[in-house]
Amino acid sequence: MDTGPTSDGSNYVGLLNQQGYLSVTTTNIILMDAASCMLSGGFLVLLGGTLGYLALGDAAVSPLELDAGDVRVFWPEVTTWLNTDNVSVSVLAEGAWRRVAFFRVGVDTPVLGNTQAPAELTVGARAKIQALSVGLELTTRFENVPFILGSVGIDLGNGVSFGLEGHYGQGNTMRELREYPLGPGATAFVRAAF
């Protein structure tokens, strides 16, 4: 595309600069993205796994987590997002209880551009009973209608699952506008983990 937040980087920076947000530069976006990557749990796990493989020949990779009895809390994922009037950073942490209940909490806050835009809070939970999994997630800016994401799935074992995911919102969150721009809907999914 020639215009909009899904276009190439220079057009995106130009659009935000035209809105008066001169702090948005390609250099600032690259630095934010690099910092987000290096602070993310996924990157740190892969880095540790690579070093472990090179030093010891061990190819096993495990998530960074804090175990407290039946509770596990995972190192958060950090992501830089390009939105229509700002660049935001999202920090999303997850936890689990006995591999039956899973929780998610995150904050997405503007750091470049329109930093006056409200931060967004995401909370979610998923419960697993035998092979059935049911989840609900809510993202809000504490104004108007929040974004709601629900799912139901069946685990087939060995890291494979399928199910339905539905979402509803009225375009009031940065998350909805960038991840689900077509509005409310539902999709079928098949997931595999190796």
C-alpha cells in the first residue's frame, strides 16, 4: 500500500510527521523494535538455547519461568507496534496453574507520536478440562466498548489442537485496529507445536 500504517516504513513515518509527531523517525522505530526484541522472553530463550547448543551440544529449549509450587509465571513478551497515530510498546506476561488454568495480562502504551493516547490493558484466562480448552480475553482503553476475544478448542495430543475463535469490538482499541481491522468475526483454527 502507498499510505497508512501497513505501508513501507518511510511512508509510515511521513504520515505521523504530517500529523505533527516529529519524534517518530525510522531510527527511533528501529531502536524501539531492537530493544523490544532483546527484552522478550522468546528471544532470550532462543539466545540461551543457541549458546547452550554451542557450548554443550544440548538442543533443548525451555521457557524462562518462575515456578512457585503449582504456579508458573513466564518471562513477558515485549513488542513494538505501529499504530495509526503512535508507536506503542506492549508487554504481555502469562502464567499457568497446574497446566489447567492459564492467565494473561498485558499493557500496550504509546511511546512515540501521540503519547497522550490512553494505554490499553489486556486480561485473559483459559481453562483446560481434559482435551477441551475455553478462553476469554478482554482489551480495554477504559472508554467505550472493549475488544473481546473468545475461543474454544480441542487438543488432539502431541501439540495439535483445533477450534473456533471469535472476536467483537467497535474499533476502540489499538489492538483491534491493527490485528482485526475488518471488524467482528470468527475463524476456525488448527495449531501445531513441535
